Amino acid sequence: VGGAMSPPRFLRAGDVVRIEIEKIGAIENRVTEEPAETAILE
């Protein structure tokens, strides 16, 4: 999300992302931590 910021800032578990379009509505999603058994390891 903010990799180009100094210092970099990324979404973490508990953060809320909310997008709203006037006269249409809004959607809100809470960031959750991915369970270890489904995590992608690089």
C-alpha cells in the first residue's frame, strides 16, 4: 500500500479499508491475518 513512503507503510491485521462513491454507496473491508497453513512462502 505504501511501499514508496518513507518509512514504508503496509496494511496490517485490524486495519480497515473503506471506499465510498457519492450517491452510490460504500464498501468496507477489515484486513485479517492469513492463517499459516494458507500463507504463501517466498
